[in-house]
Amino acid sequence: MPSPLQNSRFQLSDHREAKDLATLLSRVKTIDSSAAVRLQARGRVLAVWAPVMSAETLLDTVPTVLGMRALHLAEDSEIDATVEASAVLDRLARIDANDGALPVPPVMVNAAWAGVMPPSRGWTESGRLDAETVARIAHEGMRAVEEALPTNPGGAVLNTVRSRVWGSDSGEGVVSGALFGATVLGFNDTDEGFTVYSNGPWRRLSNTQGHVVSKSASAV
């Protein structure tokens, strides 16, 4: 039986958008080499959702942190697919051979985080975080995780350390893991900082480079 994505493709508006997508996916793979991404195209906008961290079992206490970058499309599209980031990168490398169109990988991936998406409406502005603060807390957290982990840590130890470091409040009700996400995905590479938005248990960091949404492990 053919996959529903077998012939799905979308057309990015220009090579700059293709380069931005490739850069984002490469950064996602530095977090997890086997990471999946969710591609949501509606009209002429493609939202690329990427996991930074999330609970893998019901007992995990790691916060949920997702990055999102919106890209412009050359034509209207309607796609919602969770696929391997590496498979999208492979197709980006051959985009010119496909008349500039990017085929969607035909194999869907089951990713628990893709079923725990934040609301699309109802956000209210609740604060600001400057770029220096975001970078400082992110790098302090990275050092704390590195120093706390023994050589070849087990899953339980890794989960405990990540929960303690990245689940702490960094200000404006935002978990530190969100600042790590903003840094590792490259959204904090400018000096503009982030506007913080709130929606129930969710927090969103937004600037012109992208968005990071998060909620603590204790939030329901």
C-alpha cells in the first residue's frame, strides 16, 4: 500500500529558505542524530517543529521544549508529516534536481512529542528576555549538565540531571531548557533577545529567528 506522503512535495520560496531549513535541521541533529521533525504546511507558510527535549516515558520529569521556524513557500501547500530530519536533509541536498521542489520523505515517524503540541491561539505577552541572559543561562546549564554526569551515565542518571538543570525556572516562568533550545537552534545568534508569551502552562520565546515553546514536567 503506497504511503500517503509518496508524492507530497513543497516548493520553498528561494534558496535562502532552503539554506535556513538545512541549517536548522543540522542543528537539530546535534541534539539528537536520529531526531524527527514535524512539517506543517498551510497556504504559503511551512512550520518546521523540532524537539529539543521531552519526556520519553510517563515517569520522566524532563520539561517539554520544542523549537519552531516558519519558512516561506512559493506556492500553496497542505502537509502535516513527522519525518526523520536526516531524510529531509538528504532531499535538500538534491533540491535542484527536483526543479526546486522538496519531496517529503515517504516514511512517517512516531514521535511522542509531536502529539503534545502547544495551542495556536490565545497567547498573551508576559515579558522579555535579553540575548545576553539567554546565552548565559544556557551555557551555565550546559556546563552544569556536563559536570554532573559521570562517564557513561545510565538513563536514570541522565534523566535526573537533565530534569534538575533544565527544569529550573530561568525567569518569566520559562524553564532553563527553553533557553538552551533557543541557543542550540541558533535563534539567539542576534542581539534582539526574545519576547515571552504565555498560554496556560505553556511559555513561548519569540523573535525574528524563530520560536521556542516549553512547559515544565509538572504542568498539565
